[in-house]
Amino acid sequence: MDPRALQIVGLTGGWRTGSDAEAHVLRILRDVPEGELDDVLAPLDLDAVVGDIDDHVWGPDHRTELLELLLGRRRAELSLQTVAEIVAALHHGPTPRLHQEAIVDVLTDYEGADFHDLKYRLNAQGDYHDLEHLVFDDVDEDLRERLLAHFAEQARVDATSDLRVLCDIDDTLTCAIHDDRYPRGTIYPGVVALLHALDDGAAEEPNRAGDLTFVTARPGGPRGLVEQYTRDHLGHLGLPPHTVLGGSFLNLHTKAAIAERKIQNMERDRLLFPECRMVFIGDSGQADGDVGAQMHARDPGHIVGTLLHNVTDLDEEARGEWASRGVHVFDTYAGAAVHAVRLGLLRTDQAREVAEAVRTGLDAAALSSEQRHRLERDLAADVAALEALG
């Protein structure tokens, strides 16, 4: 670690950083020669450093000085990752107006590819302090409007073919409620492979990672504890970088309430990432079909369609009705991959890899003979549809 960074760790590593130590940290940072500041900051826990340097009621405004230094005078020397970590630190815990204004000033100062890069880095901080919480929970309405207007403008300036992947959890990622084809708690064969493939996209060169968001009506809980639990619970599955948009305890009572919350989450994602396209993956057990159909009707250019996991024995007539509304029903994740190819979201070689993952997962699953017979039949039909694509 850079010796100057070690000095800062030593000054801020105690249970409380005094005013003299704060002033020393500021002197160290001011004295860093031009071009070296990012190297000093990169190894530091910037959340801890920013949190340890305060504005004092009866003393100097050291945090204000720190922000003016890092996000003002010398921001051009910092990498986008360092800027993202400083901004993230400013909305951990209560976010006073001073911090809100600093965050919005920084974000609206970036344009084009740099802006989108910074936005994605903020959304991938690894806890519930993601972009959605920043914009919709942590800044005042006037600043939110200013941010969203900038997001919309930058979508026109620098459009992209990147795909936002919004995915339900219960009966979509894991067998949980309505599906009797698998033991409860089973991670569906092929789902992780499909999410990786969609995150990469159909282009030969993979798109930017981090486009996966789990959308659920599960409550967010105080300070996002349930969202964080969900994120931690998913961590062992080998998923792409992802975030979680949760619900509230009031959203758990009816299908209509669940649908309303999911639509709100998807609409928020559309406002945060208007430059991208979106696909929603859900299941037929709750209200996901209606959610996807409504969002597709609202903005078909942005919401490409919905992939709907059939956990309630939908017949051919129902499948056709859903398809007419931009909702494509599948039985195994090989079938989901087939729909994704038809929608231009995957290449056929990616879909074949998903089908192989489904095969591997089925071979390893603890299924009854009846369950295995049914799933083998469904997989065979999906593989035949995949081969017909050429």
C-alpha cells in the first residue's frame, strides 16, 4: 500500500477520529502531487474515511473541505471507480442536503460513456445502497427530478444496445411456491447459465456486465436488511453482478399488490436506465405475466418482452394469448433460451450452452420418476425447437 495511504489508515483506524487527525488527513491529500491522488485513494476504504471526517458544530468543516478537494478541485485526477466509491459513501446512512447536492452535482457533470460507466459502478456497490436507493430514497424530489432529466438526456446522447435483465426469484430462480415439478428450494437447471448469457448479450463482444436485477415483492425491511439478505443468499450461485429491488410488507397480501410493486420497480429501472433495452423473467404463479404485458404495452421499444416460466400448466391457447401481449411462456430454461434467440437477445450457440446446463442440472436433480419423465419430455421439446432455429 502507498505510504500515504498507510498514514491515512493509521489516522482514521481508531474508534473515533479527532479533529487534529482529520486535519492531518486533509494535509496529506492536499500535498499529493498531481497525477498520484488516485493511487493514494484506491486502496482505502473510502466509506470509512469519508465517514470518519466530520463537519464540527464548534470547529472546522473538515468533511466539506474533503468533498471540495476530492469531488471539486481534483476530481479530474480520479478514476470513475474512485469517484463512485466517494459518491456511495455520501449516501450510506442519513444523507443530508449538502451530500445530496454534492452527489447530484457530480453525476450531472458527467456525460456520455463516462456517465453511464459511473452510473453502473454506483449500481454495483454490493449492498442495498444502489442506484435505485440513491435516486428514489436518498435525495429530495427536486434533486431527483434533476437527476432523472439528466439520465433521459444522456440516453439520447449515448444510446446503447445493452440489455437490462430483470428477474423474479420465487418459482423463477428457485422452486418455491406453485411448482410441483421439482423439490422445494431447487435452483432451476439452466437458469444461472441463461442469466449469464443474457448479461453478456447477443453480440460477439460481451456487453458491460452488471445488468442483472432481481425484482421481488419481498419486503425491503428497515435499512434494506431483507434486500441485503436476499443478495447474500444469492451470492453462492455464481450469478453475474446484480442488484435487488424489494417490496414492502404491505405488498405481500394480494396478487394485485404484488404486481403493483413489481411494476413500480420495473418503472424505476426504466427511468434509471432509459438508454438500455429490458427483458423481464418471471413465472405464471403470481402476477408476472400481467406485469410484463403492461410494461411491454407501456414502452415496447424499451421492454423487449417477458419470459414467463410455466409453473401452472398453461395450455397452448393460454400461451398464444400471452405471446400476443409480448409474454413468451417456457417450460425449461432451454425453452427460455429459444425465445431469447427469437427476440434477438441471444445467439444460438449461447442457447445451446443453456440447454446443456439444463441437461446437466436435470441429471443431478433429486426427482421422482414422474417428475423426471415430465421434465425430460419438456426438455426434448425445447431442444427440438432450438435445433429448428439452425
